[in-house]
Amino acid sequence: MSSPEPDILFERRGVAGLVTLNRPKALNAVTLPMVRALADNLAGWAGDPAVTRVVISAAGERAFSAGGDIRALTDLGKAGRQQEALPFWREEYVLNALIKRYPKPYVALIDGIVMGGGVGISVHGSHRVAGDRFVFAMPEVGIGFFPDVGATWFLPRLPGELGAYCALTGERLNAADGVVASIATHRVASARFPELRDALCGAVSVDALLAAFSDPVADAPIVSRRAGIDRLFKGDRVEDILSALDREANAAGADAAFAAATAATIWTKSPTSLKIALEQMRVGRELAFDACMQTEFRIVSRIIHGHDFYEGVRAVIVDKDNAPRWLPATLAEVTRAEVERHFAPLGSQELVLS
């Protein structure tokens, strides 16, 4: 029998270093060996004068990457082996920073679902190309987790309150929304991705090629609601945002149905995760990138010892009953002190980015 292909593939072609996420049956979920392999190859290509750009894409049509290998990580936690899970996040966040600082064009060809860990290896790159099937979301509060992989940095920097909206609802953005919101930098038809990938292996500049291949952006349904989102999500407490949504829903205005549906969505999420996520959106606006990544490692180091992450994964991913039993069960029970505990320094265990 032939041995299975690696979960991530690397190739030098022309002037490009090519990366292919190669777990299509697992929606290209990112594992620790994949993180390590990508970091090693990026480091090598950074110092190779023959490589002028990196291009990352994914096998299959359903997903660029639906996130990290969460099920394996929660299995470790449930077995009381949380410290064995932490290296995944530590090295993943270092990789996110490496991509953010990469000295050469880093082009992510994103077609299909891009969530969680998949966002971390694409959104920090210099060029993010959205295909027809592009679907972006940060749905972590729905599994008792929090928006990580640099979301503390990039979500607060989306236009207006779109970042808070995405963080608290897990709403999905299509290709047009992705470009208008600045998650993606270009819009290219999926059918042209193979041609674009080949062209990127040649000597023509990345910017010139993407300008030639790009299509105009069509209707962006979520971003078109910017005015309402900015008005309704400006509060600094989740309770205040929900109150604003309830008032809007009862006012019978143009945003009433949207507000009612949005509030109903938020109410299904982990109360603890919601409060952590909104705090990220507010403090992240004032933090430098490295401080955002350190903040996320502080949060994950605490959240893996809690209840909701494991219960959320059980309800949404394992049993699929979509009936999580959050603890605490209400927003009122999640104290300010409990939120602040997740953001407290870690001393000798802090994330180091160098």
C-alpha cells in the first residue's frame, strides 16, 4: 500500500514557495505538526533569495481551513492533560506572528470555509484572495472558546463595530463582505485560482497579477448593515448590546428583524465567552500586535481549565445536539473579576514572540 500524503505539502516552483493544506476530509483543520512544518518552511524561504513570494492554498472545494484540530485538543483537556495541549496554541500564535511579519509577499488563496486556525494562517498575510466559495467566520463563542489567532488585533480594526458583531455572533461573511471589511484584499473567481497560482510562480509582481485577475466586488449583505451594526454594537457590556438589540427589535423599524435574529443568536452562546470576546474587542483597539497575541495566550491558558470549552465542543462537534449547558448559565453570573482573571499576566509562562 502507498503511504498517505502529508497533511501539508510544500513545493518550490519558479520564484514561489507553494503551500497546500492537504486534509480535505477534515476540512483542512490545522494540527501541531502542520503548524511546525509551515513555520519551518517559511523560515527557510524567508532567507532564500530565489523565493520572492509564498502562496498558500488548500485541497478540496469545501474549506480553505475550518480551524484547528479542536477535538484532539479537547480530548487532552478532558483527560486532565491541559498542559500537553498548550504547545499547540503557543506555536500557532508564534506562527501567526511570523506570517504577520513575513518579509515577502504572502498570498493566501481562500476558497471555501475559513475559520479559526485557518484565519490565523491567512488573514495576517500581505495578500488575501477570496474565491466564490469564501466563507469567513470566527464562531468560537458558540463552542465556549474565544476568537483567537490574532482576532484581538484584526477584529477591532475592521470598519466600525463589525469586529464586535463578528465576535459575538459568529456570523459568516461572504467574499464581497470579506473584501469590503478588509478580511480579504482581492476577489477572484474560483475557476481562475489554478491559473492565478501558476502565474504567481513567475516573475510578474504579486500586486500586478492580483490587479489583473481581480473582479469587482458585488453586493456585501452584512457590511451593508454597517450603520445599524455600528449603532447597536457600540456598548461596552454584552448586556448593553443585547438591550440595544431588544429595543431595536421592538421598535418595528428597518433593522427590527435583523436585531431580533441577532439577539437570538447571541443568547445561544457561552456567557463567559461572550464577555471575554467583547473585552478583547475593546482592549485590542489599543494594543500592539504582540500584546494582542500575548493576551490570547493568557486567555487560552485559563479557558482550557474551565467548563464551557469542553461542553461547547461536545454539544456542537461531538454529540451535535446543539444544546450546550453553559456554566455559568447567565451573563449576570459572569463577574467582572472572572473576565479579568483570563487576561491576567502569566509570569514565566507568557508567550514570547521574537
